[in-house]
Amino acid sequence: MKTTIKYFIAVFALLVLVNTSCSDFLDEDNRTGSTEDVKYSTKSGIDGLVASCYAYLRGWYGKEAAFGLSEGGTDTWLTGYDNRQKVLIDYSGITPEVATSSRETMNACFDEYWELFFTAVNVCNTGIKYVSEAPAGVLTDADQAAYLGELKVLRAFYYWHLVETWGPVQINTEPVSGISTLAYRDSEEEVYEFMLNDVEEAVAHLEAKTAKTGRINYWAAKALKARLLIYKASKFNDNQAYADAAATAEEVIAGSGNSFFANYADCWLGANENGASNKEVIWYVDYSDVLEYNIMPKRLKLDEDGDQMTWSAMMIRNGANAIGGNASHLQFVGVWNLLPGLTGILVRTDTEAKKTLKYRDVNYSLGKDYQPYSKGFTRYVPSGYLLDLFNDTTDQRYQASFRDVYYAAKSLQDAFADGIAPPDGYAEMRDTAIYLCKNTVTANQIARATNRYALFSRTDVGNAAVYPLYQNAEGTLPTIATGTSGANQFKGNRMYIALKKFDDYTGSVIRDLGSKDAFVFRLSEMYLIAAEGYMMSGSSAQAIQRLNDLRTARAISGKSNVLTAEEESQVTAQDIDVILDERARELCGEQQRWFDLKRTGTLVERVTLHNGSAAANIKSHHVLRPIPQPQLDAITNKTAGEDPEGFWQNEGYN
């Protein structure tokens, strides 16, 4: 079992969340005070308080709801059949209202995340207060410095999520000590100045803390600084910030001790799922294989009946107990186990009993062969744009990132080789059961698949035995299933090429929740930040070099994978598309894409070009999310528009 950081939740129940509560909650008694002064005057109390500040990360990283806000509605992912946030990711009806459906269909979780991040900020502020005021002898100077560094990085990181989701937000620097119905919105520029000041102070505090444990260390702080600078630069056209971002990223590259795997796929293997030992990972959100350790704090808000509210089931799949794990492996997988003729050999092994398969009156052990295939929740379909980015002859990343082949279990392959008849209609099957081709298949490919395996083609080839994935050659719209039974269920929004970065290898059966750590900062992001910073500050040769360094690290052995002449000309012309394309290749699915498109001013353009279901709906105001209605209902200084003395709804959502 991997070492786990247990995020003890000591403070959340004692804090009153300012400016983020419904009117009933505003009547709640203030429960901060002398009890906390005693509790957090001890080493153990402060240790628990600081540790609790990390728990809120698990509400975002590896959670279904957050994928909708970070990967959905972009150029890289289209809408899957069972996606429960369709209105959000298709931009077809985003509102500030809180969803009430029992299945939470179309729930963007705006209210939950507004509360989550502001609560996290408040807990960090409380931690900063008590660490700074710790009585003499309670903390060593080294511990006090490290804790302050951790807390300031976390506070900045939570604010990064807030400002990039909602734009101007209130900067809180002190723990809440009372109830207020007034709220204000500091500008995005002010929030970025605040975050960068926090991180600068943290870097100084963390200089001696370089070991990677899952807690914030010096290099995690530097990595966040690099990310904040590249965001500041692109959002505000700040040339100095571009140069500073490149310089900071270079510090991380040179000093962190991180390095690339020779095989990109190794970064994602089960053997390397622990961020502490994964050499490409700078910082991660820790998940334990004991799922009960993956605790999230309870909500502070009360419902209309005065009962404590719970987080959305898309944030915690295990219900009101607020425990669980990483659900990343569920988000990008199609229905692989229901194809005609193959249901007898392809089964979800989600219980121990299902790992024994009776096939042609003989029992076969399936072992863990199907475990990485996950459950097929049909949330996100790769766009044709994303699939077309990869040069399969030179770049490892397509095969390392995507699953386009499903194999029969090894025991069944052995049986077929020994003369046991394969499934009816697949008399020549040996190992491959399904092949999904990202290109339109040829006559030779169809002939090869006949009687061997199920075949999917990018587009319709007029052959009933070949399933089309997309409605058009561009891959902007998947073919659409009309239900979950009959021939029309095997369409491109239910069965598609799967992202396999997040495969769950731990445990013995296919699980709803996994224990793979969520990788927040990887070394490759620093190369991408350095390249973008150099490019936009006029150092094109250095930008080309850093991109080529990354591309060479991801090259198929013996192949040249460097930029083409056309791509080099894009770098020289400061064409952000060359950076966005490379970020898509490297970081697809890692909860950054929506924010990348937003900060570079390309969200509307790229969604319109590459995402068919969202193209007609997306508007310029969608670069910000709506302030949740419960927040607006709780304040008394609401204004119709921007006002330094007021609090307003974002444009387009009134």
C-alpha cells in the first residue's frame, strides 16, 4: 500500500463561510473563537490544521464534476452519450441556478465549487493565522516556515481556480470572524498580484523543503509560479511575465530533479501511479488505495430545512460519507462490453465472481485483463482534431495515451489457439476483439477484420459490419446513439477511442473509484511554459529548442520527432496554435484545456471549429462561469453591473 497523507479535517466544521451561503445559512451562529485558540496553540493541533487545507483538492482533481469545467466544452472533447453536464459542455443553457434533478443531470456544480474553494481559502487563512501566532516553542523555525509556505501556495492555488472560473473574486486574507451579507469583487489583475505575492513569499519559506511527499515543497511552489506567470502574461499581454514564466520554468527543469521516462506510457502505468515516486511528477494530489482515507470535508451550508447539505454525487461517488477516490478512469471510456457476438467474452469484471467466465461450458479465469478497460461511462469523446494531432510514425503519445484496441483475455486467447471455437461470427479471432480506427478504414482493413474482430471507422464506409465513429471527416460530431439497446446503440458517442492515461490497475476488480494520484504539475508542463514564454517574448530559437526537447523525449525510438518547418515558422510568427497543439498532445485530459483556451483568447474560435455540438451555442461571455444564484441571493449589495462597492453577476447570465 502506498504511503498516504491523511488530510485530517479538524477546522472545517468550526468555520463560518463568508459570502458564499444561502440566506438560511447566514442565520447560523458564529462558531469560531476561544476553543480554536486553545486547540491550535499545540503542535498536534497546528499539524492537523495545516494538513486539512489539502483535503479540498480532492473535490476537484479526479472528480467528474470538475472534468466538465476543465475539459468539457473544448476543442479536444465532444459529448458522450451519458454525460451528465450536457448543458454545460455544449453551452446550450448555462444558468446560475442550482440543479435539482435526482441524477443531477446538467449540474455544473457551480454552487458546490464556489463554496469548496472559498472554504479552502478560509481554512488556509486560519492556518496562516495560527501558524504565525504559534506560541514560542510550539513550532521550530523550520516547521513554521514550511507551514507558512505550504499554506500560501495552497491559498494561491485555490484562488487560481476561483479567478479562472469566475473572473473577479473577493480577496480574503483573514479568517472569517463574523457573518456578513456584503461581498465585493477584486479585479483579475489584483487577484493575480495577490497570488504571485503569496507564491513569492512561499518560495522563500520553502527553500529548505525539496523532498517530494505530496505536500507543497519548494519545486511545487516554483511550478505554480511558472503557471501563474504564463497565465498572467497571456491574459494581460504582459511581455515581462512571459519572460519571467520561461525563466521560472527553467529553474524547475534544471533544479527539481525530475526527468522524463524513455517511454511516455510508463508515466501512466500502475507501477508509477504514486506521484511521490513518479519521476515526471512535480506535485500531485494524493489518493490512497484505502478509499476510506480519501476524505473530503463536509459542506458547511444548510438546506432550507436546516440540514447540512452534501456535495454533488459527481464529486463524491460514495454518497454522503464524503469518502472515495479518483474517478478519472471513468470519464473517457466507451461501452466496450456490449457489442453483438462479443458479450460472451468481453465482460465488466467488477466483482470477483465475474472474473470467472463460463465460455462454451468451460470456466476461464479472466484475472485482471479487463480491469484497465474500466466501465464505459461514456462521458467524453475525443474530437477528430485531438486524434489528428499525433504523428503515429514518430510520436509515442498517441499509442501511450489512447486505447484503440480491445483484446480478449489471455486465457481466452490461449483457448482459441488450442482449437476452442471463438465467438460466432468471429471464427478467425485470436487476440484482438475490437479495433477502432481514427481514420476512415480501407478495403484492406475491412478484409482483415472480417471474421476476426469488430471494426470501427472514422466515417461511414457503407458497410453494415463497420461502425462509424463520426458524422464527418473532420470528427467534430460523433455518430449518435438513439438508445442503449438494438443496433443504434453502437455509435460514436457510446463507443469511441478511449483515453487510457488514467487506467486503474490497483485492486482486483474494475472499480468506480481508483487510487491513482492526480498529477497536478508534471515536468513536461514546464517545458511547454518555457517554450510559450520564450516564443511570446521574442526568443523564438529558445522556444523551438524547448519544444524540440519535449518532442524528442516523446519520440518513438530511432525516429525524429522535432518540429516541422511549418511549425517552426509558427513559433517565429508567435502563433499560439503551435503551443496549444503541443499542450493538447501532452496534457489532454489533465484538467487544463478549458483554462488554456480561455487564457489565450481562443476558446470561442477553437470550439466553433472543432466541437460540433457546442459550435452554435458558445458565445463570448462563456469565458466566465455564472456566479451561483445562492451566492447572489445571500448578499445585500448586488449591483446590475461592475461596481467597486457592489457585487454583480457575470455578463450574459442575468
